[in-house]
Amino acid sequence: MKNYNEYSSEDFLLDEDFVKWVKSGGNEGALFYETVRTQFPDKISELMLAKSIYYSLHTIQENPDSGTKAKIWINVEDAISEDQPEETADHPVRLLQIWWRVAAILVIAGGLSWLAKSTFMRVPVVYQKQVAQAEVKLDEKINADESPQTISLSDGSTVRLVSGSKLSYSDFSGAQRVVYLDGEGYFDVAKDTSKPFVVYAGQIRVQVLGTSFKVVSHTGQYKSNVTVTAGKVKVSAVDKNSKMMDGQEDEIFLTPNQQVVFDAKKRSFSKGLVAQPVQLAGVAAEFDFTNTTIKHVLSTIATAYGVTIRFENTAFESCLFTAPLDDMPLFRKLDIICQTVGATYEVFGTEIIISGGECSI
């Protein structure tokens, strides 16, 4: 379940469950609304403001007449008080209400119509500016289908483009192989040590020589994500002109089964393991263990998945383990091992830490 404690009206506008609920007129997503109403009552005011703004932004195509303006204003006023619990009546949202009221008036007047569409209707502003300033001629592919679409590039690389995503690229005749992404794409890059492969996706830059990775960076969302399947990539922050940020020192290096989330709002990176690590390509390993020390079992798993597993229990050096762990995901393997010896594990960043445990040989 999502934690809506930190949600503002803008956050609700970018939330898929919220959009589904509003589009259906409340017929779908009932669980979403009930969750917010009962578990996060202090967020009802932001939720209802977001609902009103959504309706206004998605119905205005031209400057409305005075009657329509009056109706929109009434909607905004009603949304502020609609379904507001008594215990949250004094919640300090006055400044937020004023901001949205001013924004609504300006949208109605036409002064912020382009900005509103750019923010809430997913016009890729950063992507478009980056593409416009490219020094070479670019081709653009837009996946308008519901299913993913595979794009073959001139160097032999491929990009699996998710529905609604955009990719711009050249013939790679320059010193680098540069592409621009808005949305979500899985890259399988052909190795060429003389020409680094660079992906600009919103406010992040991903550089590789030859590898497989996924990039998710949607216009209108603050967070971008890079996940590595094979090889190694370097992720850094850029501005909307594809330029490295002044004073930018953070360069995040990722290896297989690692990911990083970049928060454009906070200008910060958060590095960790992917949700479901997979066995590394080309690394052979047997997971059918018979009278094998826990230490060796954990070492085999760490090598096969390219992860770091730490423990301090010296008993694991002699404690024997027998179990078939083939065809099980990484964390299920660890569950069984830890249950056997009475240990626990936690994931801290890109490391797995095993605590406790005992062994009776």
C-alpha cells in the first residue's frame, strides 16, 4: 500500500490510482479513495483539490465563457470543503488553496494553459528541449501501441520501448552514440569501446560501453530509475539542456542487479538492489546443496547473482546445509537458509546483511 502522508495535490495528480479513480467518476479505484479517506484523513483536502484541478485542466480546450468560468470556480470552492473530516477542518492548507485558485484563474484566462498541459498532460518539455538542441539530425520513434515495441539502431543495439514512450536517435556518425528517451525503455547495447553509448532521460544521463539496462523517466514525474541487467553503467544528473549540473560530483556506478533512483526534486540518488535479482548471464552455478557449509552456500549465491552478502557468525564456516534451491529466486533461497539456522537478513543499499543464527552439527 502506498504511503500518502507526504502527498500534495500535485502528487495526487501524477498518481495512477488517482487518475483511474477520477476518470471513472469514482466507479473504479474505490479502494484507493477509501484508503485515503480512512487511513490518511488529513490528505482529503489535497485529494479533492487535485480532483477539481484535474477536471478543470482536462476539460478546458479554449478560453471558456463567463458561465463556464463560474462553474469551474464553484468546483474549486466545493472541492476544498467536500468530504473533509471534522478533525482535519483546521489543517493548514490555506496557502495551497490560494495557490491553486490563482493557478485555476490563470489557466481559465489562458495565461498558463501551455504550462498546465506541459505539467499535467505529460508533454515532454525536457525531452523536447534536449532533442531540439541536439547537434545532429535525429529520428524519433513513438510507441503508440499498447504492447512494447523493439527498435533496432544502426550500431546493432536494440531498445524495447514501452507503450507511450518516445526515443530520438541519430546514425551514430559522431564521437558518441547518443539517444534521448521519454518514458521507459530496455536497452541492449552493442559493445564499442571507441564510442560510448549515452542515454539522456529527463534530468539523468546514463553512459555505457556495452550492456543491458532499463531506464524509466516519465515527464511530469520527479523520480527516474535505472536498472542494470548486464555490464556496468554510470549515471549522473544533468539539466534540461543535457548539461552536467554545476558542482555535480555524484556519479553513480551500477553493476548487474543494482538500480538507482534519482529524485529531481531533491537532486539526490538512492542506490540499491533490484526487487528481484536474477542470476548473472554466463555464470554457472549449482544450487542443489548436500552437506555444504553455510559459508560456501552463501558464497555461491553471491557470485551467481553478483551481490555482496555479509555475515559475522563464524559458525557458518562449519555449519552444514542440505537443500535443493534450484529454480528459486534469490530472496527465497535466503529465506530457506536463514530459517534453517535461525538467522535473519536485511538489504542495506546494495548489500545483504545476515544476522544471528546458530548451528548444531
